[in-house]
Amino acid sequence: MRKLLLLTALLLTASPAAAQWLDLPLKNVPLLPDGRPNLKAPTPMTRDGKPDLSGVWWVPFVSPEADVPGAVPKYLLNLASDLKPGEVVMLPWAQAFIKEQIASFGKNHPVSRCLPPGVPLSYTTPVPFKIVQTPELVVMLYEYSNSFRQVFVDGRTLPADPLPTWVGYSVGRWEGDVLVVETTGFNDRTWLDGVGHPHTEALRITERYRRQDIAHMSIQITIDDPKTYVKPWTTTIATELSTRTDVMEYVCAENLPSVSPSTPQRP
């Protein structure tokens, strides 16, 4: 456990300061009679009848010490933390890789050199990310890495021979009230989490975004990389709407603490 905590400290070299871009109710969040956000309000819908995923979201700290300052953000640390033994089966090279990273306290983690964290690490970190939704394009803005993704919902297919990138190429489709996002074309220079679950350029990620109500959205993540894992594996994380802040600039300087001035606050 001590090694895992040190890995977390490496990834979050500086705790975000309690600063906010805004401190007023967002216009698209209904209020209760006492002025507080109505977190049980139904999911807002777009003009074309789709659930509106737009908003500022974050993955809260989830651990036995949940909501206690200093609690470990478990999905940042280990994306597979909710899964049972045998659900994530790594090939020998990947088993050796992750053991090495844990033994070395994660000193080789790409983000320690200010490299982009990739997917899903960009949003499993407990720092806000923003979704902007249009009928044919969903944009995701990640404060933690100061990066973005474009999810094309215009009917296009994934490129057959993409140039490998940090966040890959994403296309989406609606299955009822769920946005299904398929992403390929990753390079092999990112890790899936803090403990070092690796991947190769063969990685394919399928995400299923479901907004249960105005304040809660789940993201089901399926990792499929036959060059790293014996079989695909799936986990689901919960996100919460942040009603009193917005994403801000995040700066990473190698060998210096990363700076992110925005911390989500519970309504």
C-alpha cells in the first residue's frame, strides 16, 4: 500500500488549489427552492432528442476513506481496482512490466516527464473535464493534461491506418440513451493508470457514456489489446457534475510540481 500511495503522489505532484473560474450556479442546472442545485433533476435532452452530456464533470475520490482529504483516487491508481482476480489477464511481458513499475515506485511514468497521460488517465484523475456536445461532434476538454478529444458522431468510420497519437481517433454512435465511443490509433507511450497497466498500438478502447440524471454519469470502459491482454476487460467508473467551476489551464514543467488551479466542489 505504501508503494501505491507513493505512485499516487508521483501522479499528483501538487494538489489542485481551491480556486475556481466561476462561483455561481450554472444556467443549465435547475435549483431547489432554497437555491441549491437540484441534483435529482432528470437528464437534460438536446433538440434532436438525445441525452445532453454537456457539462463539467469529474471522477471523485473513491476509496475506503472516500470524501476524506488525502483519500486515494483509486481509478487513477488502478483502473482495474474493482475487478476480480482473473478478469485482467496480462501477457508475460506486461506482467513483468507492471511489476517493475510498482517496484520502482512508478518513477518511469510518462506523466512524470510531462508527457500527455492519454486515455482514460486524462479523466480518471480527480480534476475536471468538460464535454461540449453538438449533433455531429462531441468535444472533451481535459484540464489535467490541457488536452482535448474529438468524438465524431457524423457517421464516419475509424481510419484504417492511422498515425499513432496520444489520445487516438474517436468515433461515436448512439445506442438508445448511451453514447458509444470507439477509439483506436494510440501510440504505445502512455499507461492506463498509475500502477502501470501498459498497452501497445493495438489498443482499442470502447467507452459507453450514460447520464443517469443531471448530476451523475457513468463511463463503462472496455480495454481490448490482444498484444497485452489475453482477453478484453471492462470496468465502470462514476462521474459527478461540477456545478460551481469550469476547466482551467493546467501547466506541467518537468521536475517541478504540476499546477492545476481548479478543484471541483460538491454542491
